[in-house]
Amino acid sequence: ILYSNKAAQIMLGMTVDELSDGSSFHTGWDVIREDGSPFPGPEQPVPTAIRTGKTVENVVMGILRPFTEDRVWLLVTADPLHDNQGNVLEVICSFHDITASKVAEEKLTWLYKNLEIRAYELATTHADLEKFVYAATHDLQEPLRKIQTFVSIILDKESKNLSDKGKYHFQRMQLAAGRMQQLIDDLLAFSRISTTELKFEKTDLNKIL
């Protein structure tokens, strides 16, 4: 490394002397690709530019700073300088620190994956709840039907043997069983809302109020 400006030294976490004492931007460092896989030295932008003689643009590299042990993400461009015969003399390497945007992107990806997991769990829970409601309402209706049936039989066949107060109590029982039946039917209808197509219609809220 023949020269490095102050910004480069800050981004890499090294002084100009440390950069020039034999350390290299492309070898001996913990460098990874954008997908997290190792980034071999010969395949990195500067060696590639030297080997091909062509500019290598906008390569994302994750570099572990040697002394601070924290990861910095750089968007790197390596631009070779040629002599009159076309030989590569030097390479100008420029880079931008994109650590903040990279960290934000990784966090967003993590949040999205967790959101997908939560959505799947919610869908599973919802399906289980639908099964429970369906089973519960059908199981509740069976004993209720028996109550309604026997009350109807008693009022029809044994009415002459009942006092007025007894008839009143059976009638109240019949009404209560009817309300219970309506509640079960409504609960079953409510559980089907998410599985049927919703039909919207304009409504005058003034009338509802």
C-alpha cells in the first residue's frame, strides 16, 4: 500500500504506518463476501484488477478490523493504472463504508423471517381454534337438543299434571335453551367468517346510531 488517506485509515481502523508495513488490504485479513462466505485474497477486487487489468466496481466486502475485532462492510472499487504498454502499474482502490445500511438490511431480513414464523404460528393457531370452535359447538348442541326435546314432550304430554308454576318453569327452561341454541349458532357462524368470502355493502351509519 503506497498511500492511504485519513478516511481509509478510519474505516479500516489502522494507521498509515500499519497499512504500509507489509499488511495488505487483500491478504491475511478476515474478509467475507456479502453472503457471509469466505472471500479468498486472489478473488478480491485489487488482485483481480491487477490480474485482468480491468476496473472492478462495487464489490461488497466484510472486513474484520485487525485491532478492534469489529466487522466493517465496504463497497469497493479497484481501478488499475497502466503504462504505455498496457501493463498495470498501480491500482487505485476506493471504498465506501456501508456498515450502517448493511446492519439495517440484516436486521430487516431477521425481522422479516421472524414475521414469517409468527404469521405461520398465527395461521396454525387460528386453524386449531376454528377446529375447536366447530367441535365445541356441535358437542354443545347435542345435550341442548335433548333438553329442548324433553321439555317439549313434558309440556305436550304432561301439561295436565303440572301446576301453573311448574308449566312456567318449564317454559322458562325452553326459552333459555332456545337462547343457548341461538348463541351456539351465532358462535358457529362467527367462526366461519374468516373462511368465507366477505361481502361488503354500503350502510347508513346514521340509522345504526
